[in-house]
Amino acid sequence: MQEKLVELAIQARKNAYAPYSKFTVGAALQTNSGSIYTGCNVENVSYGATICAERTAICKMISEGENTISAICIASETGCTPCGMCLQVILEFASQNEDISIVLVDKDSTIRRTSMKELLPHPFHTLS
Ligand code: THU
């Protein structure tokens, strides 16, 4: 099933709007119900209003009435990990006590598998 996420993230990357950085990113996430949402980065001339591919996909998921991520694939030239802001936003929609699988794919379709617990082992939260 994660092959499908990889394929859709690569596809979504083609829609990226990245005229400033030229660094195009695609994301495809799967929810606990099995639905898939994709996204790409959408840059803005103000720079600060840029939205990352992961958060585009998450906004699509939330606006369609779902809220629990089980896996996310991110496609970029370098196979980069999600930025800190995206990690915190992905974590917001994790199911309790379950890790989220994170799959990274680069321009040559080389895949690296990691997880939310590995990339953000000590996240910020307000519960004691
Ligand atoms: N970007 C993402 O889409 N996801 C990330 O996790 C890191 C960065 C985008 C934002 C910007 O459009 C471009 O990559 C360069 O930073």
C-alpha cells in the first residue's frame, strides 16, 4: 500500500508551485480509515505565506472531515525529511500511542523509511 503513497507523492510534486526556491515537494498521506490525501508546496512572493506540501495535504484531510494520519510520504529532489513546523503539525493528527510511518523519496525514486518517533522523539505538548 505504501507504494501507492510513493507514487501519489511523486505525482503531487509535479503540481508544486515553487518559483522562488525551485525546490518542489509532493506529499501523500494515508488516514486510519485508508483514505489518501495529497499536497504540494505552494510558495508566495511574501515567502512567509508559503505552505509546505505536508501541510497542504493535512489541510485537505481536515477539510474533508478526517483527522488521523497513519503514514505520510514526502517526495522531493533530495528525499528530505519534513521541516520542524510540519513535524509538529503531522504529530497533531497522530493516533494516540501509535507511531506514524514517514516515507521519503528522492528524484531517483530512492526510498528511505523513518517515523515520527524517530524524527521528533521529544515533541512539544502542553499535557503534564
Ligand atoms: N518544503 C516543503 O514543502 N516541505 C518541507 O517539509 C520542507 C520545505 C518546501 C517549502 C518551500 O516551498 C521549499 O520547500 C523550500 O524550502
